[in-house]
Amino acid sequence: MSKGNVLVVGSNATRIEIQGGSTGPTGQYLNETVVPAMALVDAGYEITLATPDGTKPHIDPVSDVVQHFDGDEAAYKRGHAFFKDHRAMNDVRTLRSVIEGGLDRYAGLFVPGGQAPVVDLMQDPDLGEILRHFHARGKPTALLCHGPIASLAALPHAREYRAALIAGDISKASELARGWQYASYKMTVFSASEEKPIEEQILHGKLYFTMPDALSMAGGEVITNPIDFSPHVVEDRELITGQNPRSDHPLATKLIAALDRVTVSA
């Protein structure tokens, strides 16, 4: 028997803005998507995948490699097959349909990373509604790598906040950030130093803002591991955040433990 249903929110973005007016390729990271998802299934939970437009998330090709599975070829093949073939990864719903179907049926929420959530999820009004629902009820909410940036969708003016960040209008961004549900929460996210090799080697340009700055400006207490690409997970109340791709397994462990505590108490 299922222990509950966890909502997995993916991104549909394939390009991200870089300074100077151009864009670079982006997407979800494969391991960040499937490692926690597979762990949830193995632990007895159902998963429901939803995206803004209801199509399957685009996987960033740079993540579709064995290195992101700790060099374990078998783990990589299992993860690749899970994303390609598992029913839950192919029966994708829109965020709006998930809301209309009733959010009370979900025990928890998980948002994987890759830079894609920076493009669409952090300003998606439907995700904002979902986050506010989960926050108000204290349901486990886990976000990985760039995924924590999606928590900003809970802002009443998330789209304007993102636009102010891109414009470099700090005063306006600070004003728009007031009232964020996760202000004062301890959290982590992909660091500026970890972003640098991505900007140099893949995007060939700089992003308009760093992930820690975007969360800190809204009131988050951002804590990043100074050792780049080392696993790091922060848990504060219902919020569980992981810093980078290598935080996939530790985040999954903490999410499942949080879900199990809720299940037992219920």
C-alpha cells in the first residue's frame, strides 16, 4: 500500500538569459530529478510529476552522464531508464490541473534543479499557489541545487521580483520581496562559486543574479558549503534544501524521513 503521494515539480525551460541580452542552454539535471524520485518510490511513496505546461521536463545534456551518478554506470543506467520509461515520469500534469485536482492529496513537494527553474518556476503563479498551500500546512517541501530558487514563486509579485533582479534594481527587488513565506528560514542553494564554471564553460556568459543573493534579498538565511560541489543539505521546519548535484542522495534521505514523520503522526 502506498504511504502517500509526493508532488514533483519540473521545469519546461530550455534557455536561460545571460548578461548582454543573449541566452544559453539549460534544463533539469537528470540525477537531481531521478535520484530523489527513485528513492521516494523505493520508500513506498507514489510520485506525481507536474510542470507549467504539462510536458516532460527537458534534461540538460551536460547532466546526462555517469559522472553525476558518482561514476556508477549501473546507477546511471537505472536513472536514465527511470526517467525514460517509468509511468510517473511520462504521465505529466500541468501545475494548474494539480491545483484543480486538490492539493490535500499530496504528502510533500519536491523540486529538482538544473538552472531551468530559474527561468520559469521562480515566477510561476501556479507554483506560488502550491507553495503557499504546502507552507501553510507545514508539509515537507524539498528543493535541490537551483531548485530552491523556485520557492520565490510564493511571493505575491514573483514575476516582478525576478524582473527587478535582472534589471539590477535592488531597491525595487527589496520592496517586492516583502512578505515572503520563507523569510528567516535557513536554507541553501547552488553557490556563486559553483556557478562560475557553468557560466565559463557552458553558458559562455554571466547570469544576471546569483542564487544566494536572490534568496537572501527575500529574507532567506542562506548557508552554503565553502567546499564547492560537496554534499550539503539544510533543514528548517518543513523546508529541506540541497546545495548542488551531489546533494541528491542526502536530500532524498531527509525528505523521506520528514514524510515518514508526518505519516506516523497522522
